[in-house]
Amino acid sequence: MSIGLIEAHGKQLVNRVLDGPQRQDLFEKAHALPRITLSTRNIADVQCIATGIYSPLEGFVNEAEYTSIVNDMRLSNGLAWSIPVTLQIPADEADKCRLDSQIALAHPNGDILAVMTVESKFTPDQDHEAQKVYLTTEDAHPGVKAMKAEGPVYLGGPISLVNTIPYDNFLDYRLSPVQTRLEFANREWKTVVAFQTRNPIHRAHEYITKTALETVDGLFINPLVGMTKSDDIPADVRVKCYETIMRLYYPEDRTLLGVFPAAMRYAGPREAIMHAIARQNYGCTHFIVGRDHAGVGDYYGTYDAQKLFDEFNADELKIQPVKFEHAFYCTRTKGMATAKTSPSAKEERIHLSGTKVRTMLREGKCPPPEFSRPEIAQILVDSMQSPELTTA
């Protein structure tokens, strides 16, 4: 890239997507291999690994990498990595997955998507993993529950994508790191700030993204559309909200929308690091870290994610965190602010959150202008009456 975009994490952008005769040969061979049917989270991980979103990972982590990540938040070579990306299977499927052999990874519809070389097969202490990664072993935590549901046997090894993952939504926004880097270069954006969200953009989000945009060339709004909790607002609804608010309230030439296909793990601070690394691979130089990033319930402190970034130096994480305090609507100044900029008393502050918006919608209430732009509020209200809108 002629304008010198930020390098990928680990310096080299991974590409495990085969094409041409090599793809066709392996695809045909895959039909004779032992087959593992992927879960929804597995499919998201395959997409992120194959297209380089999870660079430098070339596959699901093996036992040595798993142990290093869980205990030290680094790969065995010392490179920062905070959450183990694992392929877990039921115990009764383990025998057909032999070490140093290949297996086919299939979509639930039967399509073979990828081939994996099994370098490692192990059964770790999942409670230890849960405590280190999620800071709890409680099954009430959605990340812990999902992790344990995937299966007790872990397979590690490189993958090769031999088929297109059959997504049928957000096709215009499913941009790979190669595509986003090309788009940033075409727009001559040398500095790009990324915004991760699993909620519609409310007024607090709008405030922090626009404040960050004042200091860089471009804003990459990159909402997660993979698996989320059942009570999160469906991705279909959220994408409609993003399209609308960007069209009406953001400068078109300085913003770009692209969806993040990853599954949500709700791992709080550790997931914030993983999210930042992914956005560096997309080509972003800065990453917004606000209140309770990737959090759920009361498992993490309000600003624990911001503090965790301080444990990594600039050589370990090239992308720069842009840290924001909890933004609120100030009734005195009649605008958005944080405690850093507002002289208001506690009772003059209307705090916003995705949780509050979801609660209002469940109660049949329309979010007020202090919470949400009216066009976004209307989309959310309408969605509560539209059963055909489903999750991604």
C-alpha cells in the first residue's frame, strides 16, 4: 500500500483461502476425509482465521499455544494474543481425528468449508480456562456457557478454506482485511479509528466516535454480527440502524461500514485486546475502548479493559487504544459530555447504555432523544413488532 498502512499483527497478513487448482484438488480430497460439523462459533472463527482477521493465526491453536494464551495472554513466540481460538468437539468424535492427519470441516448444511491438519488433540481444564479468560467459572456467564457447550476435546492445527462460507446477509459489508486496506488506501486514510459494537449506535456512541474522528483521517464502524446473546438486538436490526445513522449524521467521505463476522465471547478486557488486534489487521491505527468493553453483567470493572491495554507496550500492540470515560447527556449544557468535560452534578446526567435501550424496548417504550436519534429509535420500536427480523 503506497500510503504506508499499519502492518498486520505479526507483520504478515494471513491468507488461508485457497483458489484455483489447489483449491479444487483439496476440495475433492476433503470428501474422503473424516468430517467434523462446525458450530456457529466455529464458522465465525474459520472466516476470521482464513481471511486474516485473526492474523497471525493460521488455524485453531494447538496445545502449546493454548496454554501460553490462557496463562500469559501471548503466543509461544511472545506475540500478544488474549483469547484461545479453539476447535472443540464432543468426546465421542475424538477417535476419528488422528494426529498428523487431515479432517474436513463442514457447515451444518453439509457443505465442506475447510480442511484442517490435526497437529494437536488435548483435553484441558475448562474451569482453569474460564477463570483466566472470563474471570469466572459460572455457567451463568454466556461466554463460559458457550465455551463448555462446544465440547471437551480440543483440536489444533492450520486450516485451508476450500469453499465459500454461505452467508446470505450483509454481503456488501463483509469486507476482508485485504479489502478494507485497499479502501483505506484509495481514500488516502493514513490514520483510521475503529469502533466495535454489538448495539445500535446511541447518542453516547455517536459522541465518542465523532470525538475520535476529529483526530484521524477516517472512522471504521465495524459492528460484530456473529453469535450474540439471545437478548441482544438482532444483527439485521442493528445494521439497518448503522446504515441510517451514518447516512444522516456522519460525513460519508470520512466513514466506512463493514461488519465483523466474529462470535461474541463476552470476555471483557481480554476480548477488548482481541478486538483491537483484529482491527489492526483490518488496517486501523486506533481503536475506541469505552466503558465495560465486551462486558456482561458485573463480571468486569467499568474500565478494566482500558487498564489491560497498559500491560502491552507499543512493540506488542501497534494499534493505539483511544480511551473514553462513560459519556452521558448533560441536562445543563443540553449536549453529550463526559466527566472530563462537564461541570454538571450527578442528577444532571442521563447515562446511556445498550442495556437501558433494550430494557425500554422490551417494556414497549420509545428511547427518548437524549438516548437515541429519532430515526434510530423508530427502527428499534418497529423491530419489536417484526418477527421476521432474526439474528445473523
